[in-house]
Amino acid sequence: MAILRAFLIGLCIIAFRQSLVDAKFSKSMYITWGQQHAAIQGNGEDVQLVLDQSSGSAVQSKRAFLFGSIEMLIKLVPNNSAGTVTAFYLSSTGSTHDEIDFEFLGNVSGQPYIIHTNIYRQGNGSKEQQFYLWFDPTADFHNYTIHWNPTTVVWYINGLPIRVFRNYENEGIAYPSKQGMRVYSSLWNADNWATRGGLVKIDWTSAPFIARLRNFRARACKWDGPSSTTQCAATTPANWWTSPTHKQLSSAKLGQLKSVRDNYMIYDYCKDTKRFNGKMPTECSKQQF
């Protein structure tokens, strides 16, 4: 385990350096909730999200996107963050919305954060997978990326893939391919479920809780309504996300994915037969990687 951890940390450092992004929140995002708490700082390049007993806070992108790579550097709430959730996700709107989630579930001091991932298709979610992290996400900024194209969705941490969801629409399995999604990040009180299923509540004497965001970047197709669906999915040189190299993880990336999942995955809805009374979601029987 120690050798694997060193290997993963080394890969993280290399990937982290390669994936540094350069964008300004002041140009691409705005505060939507808790204006008295959130702040865009550092010449418009950083965001500070704050949670206390009066409110949490959130930002969202000015534009919606359909396919591409969405990334952000995040430094999570340090120390006793039990009951808090920091979220980074893509979502459309309405009762049949699509959504792709990273949620970071707070911890009691000394315990690891849990990374909670999920995907909604036409309003239906319940596709959760959870992981422990192999580094301290509160000590520095780390890159969290959602890569999304007509073939697959991949969740990355510091360039390492941790989860894949493939497109099986031709077999009647819904996939987020026709709704533009905005980018959101928020810090909020979720102590009814976030830490040990809600058993551990927020210690408000530790407030304010602060999460820091840096260098949001969307290398993605701009969504301008339904007419964008065909344009964003077209296999053209401009749509780099549709190239063959992005339709399947390389053998090296598959190896990284396997290492993370073998050693740090703690929940997979596709293995929860009790939850679904033995009638597992159809995609669970399909090849994902």
C-alpha cells in the first residue's frame, strides 16, 4: 500500500503540474447564493466560499456547455469539516435535468474526506460511487476535472481517472447528451446525511468554514440551445473531445483507474444488490471502461 500510495502521489504531482489552468472567475462565473459570504478575490482568479450558521454560498458559470473538459482547482475546508459539503458539478435545469457531480463530504478531524460522485440523466440519479482520497485535499489546491463527450463521462482527480460512465443510449439507457449544463460550486450544510449518514453534525464553534477555488477552466462547446446539440457532437478537428483518443481510456489510464478503484473505492451502486432488490440498473451489466 505504501508503494502504491507513493506511486499515485508521484503521478498526481506530474498530472497536477500539467493540468494547471488559467482563467478568471470574474469573467466566467458569478455568485448566486450567499453573496455576503462568497468573494471573488485575487484579481478575479480565486473564489472563497464560506459557510456559517446563517448561510452557505455558491457560484455558477455564466454560460452553459455541451461536451468538453471542465476543470477547477479546489482547496477543501480544513480541520473538523463534519457535516459540510463542498460541491463541484455540472447541471441543466428543470425536472428532467442532467447532472454530473463531484461532492466532497466533510470529516471529523483526522479522518479522510469522502469523494461522492453521481450522474443524473433526465432527472434520474441514484448512480453513486464513493472514494477516499490518497492525499490531504485541505493542504493545497488539487485539480478536479469532468470530461464529457458523446461517448463517455470521466471523472479525474489530478489527472487520474476515478470513474467512467459510458453512453449506451442505443440500448435504451439514458445519457446526458442533449442538454447544455452550467458549472456550479457550493459550500453548504448537509449534516443530515454527509458525515456517517448524518450521525455527526456540524460543530458551529469551528465556523466559519472556508473552501477555496482557483482557475476555473471550461475547454468545452458553448451551448446556445437545441441547435447546438448536433454542432457540439460533430466529429470535427475543432471538437477535440470527439477524437478517437477520447472515446476510450488508454491502457496507461486504465491502469491508473484500476489502482484507484481497487484501493480507494468504498461504494459502488452497481454492487449494492440489497438497495435495488436484485434488479440492478441496466448499465451495471455493461462494460464501462
